[in-house]
Amino acid sequence: MSLFKELRYNLKPCSSSPQILLYKYVRILSIPRYAYSLRHFLTFMKTVMNFFRIFLLCAVFSIAFSDEKLSSHLLPRPLVVENLETVDMNLKQSEEEVQLQCTSWRFTVETNNLSPWKTIPTECADYVKDYMTGRAYRLDIERVSKEAETYAKSVELSGNGTEIWVFDIDETLLSNLPYYAEHGYGLEVFNIVEFDKWVEKAMAPAIEASLKLYEQVMKLGFKVFLLTGRSENLQNVTAENLRNVGFHDWDKLILRGFDDYGKQATIYKSKKRSEMEKEGYRIIGNSGDQWSDLLGSAMSIRSFKLPNLMYYIP
């Protein structure tokens, strides 16, 4: 009897349980005469495939028409899939935790509740980069600038030219993001020599929302004083950079002189604002990205803090 006929005779589809079918199949295949040539071997393999199709079909029908309810435990999920899903879930939870921790860190920075720091947290590197280069930073800048503009419009000027608005420069009027992109967005300790090399290129772009506020303040009749922590030897390139990106007609550009080297920014800028008041000016508004731009003595009537997660200046 041929292999095919013997299989067909002994293995009547669905007439026996899957276990009995499998036993008969193995018994038949143990006969060596059915695999003595390549042609018979190929026939043998085709028969094997047909049998397994029949076997699987019978198994499916047995489950489908069984009175017992199908339990998920009868068909367990592959262990590899379960492990991958567990890893994915843990990874997602870990990423969410980092996001929350960095958001909390950002809050303490912007509210001036964090102790002096020199670099951003390593785990927040991507968070800071995404924020400073993304839409959230631009929205925050625009929000602060709009509030400042609304306030400026509400002020009744005396008309005698004594009301002034003070602007910081770096990360207030000019953006140094191209420089900080090369230095980890705050992961590296600030290097004044490298930063001054960047400043000398006079390539910092304008912060658009601040430029709009600057123009509006001048249009309203305020005098504009620019007060920066940059050194006096950078005065020409600083003025060039400002003009190149649209800032014109300021009344004073004040840079850090030799006598002010080594002073904390809060002390240095408080001193300069006090000098303004002694000259008879009233500081109506002050815009800066550091709390040291705004706090201290001779403070403005209203101050506007712009966001900056890349560095801290005491």
C-alpha cells in the first residue's frame, strides 16, 4: 500500500481526537520504505504539510464547537511578548518620571527657589534642549512680552523724558541659542573666554517677541537703557549685533567696566540702576532673563522675567 493510501485509510479527518491522529501519523512515518528516494521524500513532505493542515483544522473546530468556554489560560501569550510589553511600560513610566522631575526643576528655577547652580541636571539635557528650541519657549517669551506691552501702554508718561525702560541683552534681546547648542544647552560649565569669542562674531539673532516690545516701548515715548553684564571691550560688537538684527536708537548702552569686574550681577546692576535714579530717571519697567537683572536695589516699578533654563547668574 502506498504512503498516501495508508495515511488516508488510517487518518480519517476529524474522526478521532488530535492525540490519536498524531499517534497514527508517527507510527506510519516510522516505516522506512516510504522515504528511500528523493521523489518519495518530496511526496512524503507534501503529505506531512497536508496532515498538519488537517490536524490544525480539526483542533480549531473542536475548540469552536466545544461546550466549554475558551479560557485565556489555554492559549497563553508568548512570554517574549509579555516581557517586551513589561519593558515598554517600565520605560514609559521612567520617561514620564524624568519629565515630571525636570518640569519640577524648571519651576524652581523660574521661581528663583533653587540654590545657585552651574549646570543643568544631566537627566534633564533632552528636556532643556526640547524646551529651549521648541514652541513652549517661544510661547513663554511671547506671553511675557505681551504682558509687558500691556503694562507699558497703561502707564501715563509725564512727557519730560524721565521715564525709562531697562532691558538686559543676552537671552532678553539677543538669543545665544546657536552658541549653547554647541555646549549642551547648559550641560557644560560656563566658559567666559569661549562665550566672548561667540559674542565677537556679532551673530546672535534677535528674540522676535522682545524686538516687538522694544519697538512698542520706544513708540510710547519711554527712554530705553540697555544694561548688560558684557565687558566694555565688547561694546562695539554688541552695538553692531543689536543694530544688525533690528534694535536701534537706544538712549544708553551700559556694559561692565573694569571697576565692576568680579561683582555679582545683582550688585553690579543694582548700582547702575541707582545711578540712573540719581540722574533723575524713573525706572518704569525692567526686562531680563535672570533674577539678578531684576532684584536688588533701585528696582523698577514692574519687572518682567523671561525664561532661561540654560544658565544661572547670581
